[in-house]
Amino acid sequence: MSHARATLARPASPTAGPLSVPSALQLVGNTPLVEIRRVRDGVAPGVRIFGKLEGFNPGGSVKDRPALKMVEDGLARGALVPGKTILDSTSGNTGIALAMVGAALGYPVELVMPENVSKERKQVVAAFGAKVVYSDPLEGSDGAIRLCRKILAENPDRYFKPDQYNNPANSLAHFETTGPEIWRQTDGRVTHFVAGIGTSGTIMGTGRFLKSQNPRVQIVAAEPEDAFHGLEGLKHMASSIVPGIYKEGELDLKLGISTEEAYDMVYRLGREEGLLLGQSCGAAHVAALQVARQLREGTVVVLYPDFGDRYLSTKMWLGWTRL
């Protein structure tokens, strides 16, 4: 292995920096890359695949980044003041992140979540002290959006709504942090960035930054292949309420991934790479492999939004017994 490759394979530790910080909020970001060396079937030797492990954020997911940025923006604008409650709809990870940020800053948090989100997500939100209102599980994240709008309309002065689907601070968080980290960690060698679509903030903001550094970087989105899927946290855009921050024209490619493919990939990444990841991570890795197999050389970075311990009680792990 050349010196350049060895350097690229050892990005900065997520704990690099001061030995102590004044708040959990100072631990958001600076997550590590890990090279994927086994789950790369059919990929040429000149192509490297790295996973960005967002589960290392203090709230356990990539959503810590936009949650913190949106709350900071609300404070700066005077939209969030003492006496108000932070309110938003979520499929789970953003809710956990908002609950964590609210707890650290001393603001109450109220969340609207589909009733069928994983037991682990419900427990973590409760641990941070947030109040939860459950929406119809058959309506998914769109049902939570509609119920959240109703709650806000009934008492608008009580709440500050970050509005993750439409708030530019969501994607800005990734433009300012996720993108620069990936650029720095790969020494500017990244050629393809792959991520799933939920609110779309991750892929929009990260993609914009990477394109600003090198317009040839390819931005690839992974989404469920149809409306009836089991990929919690991801949106099938053609059948969903489209987030205001989503700009499909900024993507170079969008790939539909089946639930079964994503689940099977989660099992493989656990057994072959030692990475216990969530279902949206599996979908993103399936997409990354599809991209990587078309290349002779390149550096593919795939974003893993969280770890799999948030899903151990879900149907995803029923398939584990097949292996």
C-alpha cells in the first residue's frame, strides 16, 4: 500500500481534539470514515469505498447536525425564546436529536412520530425527556407531518417548529460540516458521494459543498424502490410529500433500492465488516456498490446515518434467522 493510501485509510478520530467539552453539543460532527474492505463484490481494485459513521454523534445519528443548526438558527432569529417548546414531526432520528439538543439547552421538546417507529427510538426520546404524540402508523412520516401542522395551527404562540423538511438550515448544516469533513478526510480524492433521502438535507448540503470543491464529484441518492417499503427514515419521493429543501436537479443519479436488498446488506455489513448499522445504511451501501461496480478507479463515500442498535426490535432482524 502506498503512503497516500495508508494516510487516506486513517482519518482523524471522532474524539480528536480537547479532552473535555462544556456540553454534549460540542461533540456533534467530526465523525470517522471507515474503509469497506470485504463487502465490495465486483468492485475493481482501483476503487475504494468508505463509510461515514454518523452513529458516533452524541445523539446517535446524522440528524444531530441539522437539529443543532436549526435550533441555533431559531435562537439567533429570536423565534425560539424561553417559554416556547420545540415542536417537529419526525420518523425518529431527528426527534432524538431535537430531544438531545433541547435537553442540553434547557428547552422542552414535543415530537410527532408515527406510532410504529422502533421501540428503541421511543425509549431514547423518553430518556431525553421529550413529550411524544403518535400519528397513524399507516400514514408514515407524511401522517406525522400533517398532525404536527395541526398541533401548531391550534397553538402557534406556544411552539418553535424547526420544520426540518423546509428549513434551509437543515442542508446548511451539512454544507458547513459533513461536506468539509469528507473533503478533508479523503484529501479531496472523493469522486462519488452516496446517501439516502429522508428530508434530503444530508445529500443536498453535502453534495453542494463537494461540488463547490470539485464539480466532477458525483452525487448519488438512494431511495426506496416503491411507496410500500420497510426502510424507516427514507422517502419514496414520487409518492411522498416532497420536502421544500429537496432539489432533484442537483443530483447526478437516484437509485431505487428494495427493502430486502437493504436488510440483507445490513446483515452482511455486520458479519463481514463488524459494523452494526441501520436499515437506511444498508440501502445506501447497496446503492454505493451499484455505483462502484461501474468504475475502474475512484473514491466512493457512503453515508451511514446511524447504528443498528436502534432497530433490534424491528422486523428487519427477523430475516437474520435466514442466514
